[in-house]
Amino acid sequence: MSLVLNQPVLVLNRLWQAVNVCTVRRALMLLLKGQAQVVVGDGGDFQTFDFGSWTELSKRDPSNDYIATISFRLRVPKVILLGIYDRLPKQEVKFTRQNIFDRDKNTCQYCGKHHERRMLNLDHVMPRDRGGPTTWENIVTSCIPCNTRKGNRTPAEASLNLIRKPKRPKWRPFVQINIHVGRHESWQRFVDVGSWTVELG
Ligand SMILES: [Zn+2]
């Protein structure tokens, strides 16, 4: 059951453009809250279902993947259409080393050079022992030479300039991660490769 709940579901916005991939678990939550509908179809002919009609369809058609509980059986959605929101409700990006590297695109924020991750460090712009907090706004990706040069100083003291002001990212990191995992044939109609680079807020 938990494996099924973690399967990927393609998310469409109101314009029927693929904007994201979420888990079955999240798709069902959105369906239950009335924020999304399930899309089913082949060729050019699509139908949408809200939670009630999806439950009905799930009873009628036994030929698909199901989630079964004691009280109901629900067919597993492959594609959902967002109704109220063009985008998924906001989810905070976790403050992790990997996500800081992602935000900064593996680029040293002092010299602007791109590096492999193992060659990169995290730097407190305002040094920690001078009250610099460990936050999105005060941590940047830095290459080892720049990090060494800066040492325990502010960028100004070390004659270094940030290439951009660090901010909390607005994207959600799972957007590009899951696209090739468990990709279902029913996604094909909607997936425009170009759309996967769209940043979501
Ligand atoms: Zn550097």
C-alpha cells in the first residue's frame, strides 16, 4: 500500500499543462479536498473526475491498480488536474546542504565558477562567530579556494563580492527529480520536455 501511495502522478494546471509530479498520496489528498480532479483518457478524449465520481468509477472498473481499504477501493490516479490553484499549494523547500547547492546551481557565489559538489563548501556570509545565522539568506555555496580566502571575515573584508544575494528558494526540489521515474504512458500526451525546467512557486 505504501509503495502504491508513493508512485508518481503527473500534475496539470488549469491550462492542462504538465507542471509537476507528485505522489499518489498527495494527489488523493488534493482530490479529497476538492483541489484537483483525476484525468483519464486515451488519444484526444479526456474525462475528469472529482472524488465522488472517481469513487464511483473505481467501483465499476476492476481492471486497474487500486488502493484498497476496509471501507473503499480507489483506483490509482496517473494524472490530475489542479482546479483552484494553478500550482500545488506551497511546500517549503527543506534547508539542506543539497538544496543550497541546487539553489546556487553548484556555482561558487564568490567567483561564479561551476564545480562538482565534492569541490564545494557552504559558507556563512556573515561569519557564525560574529552572529551570522544559519539561514537561506546567510549561507551560500563557495568553492574551497574562495572559502579559504574568505576565512572568518565578511565578504567586504576579504574583498569578495557575492554574485547574487542569497534568498530562500521558491521552487520545490522534487520537480525535476521524479520525472523519469515511473513515468506512465498516460503522461505522454501532456509532457512537453521544455516544461520541466519551469520553476514553481
Ligand atoms: Zn570560488
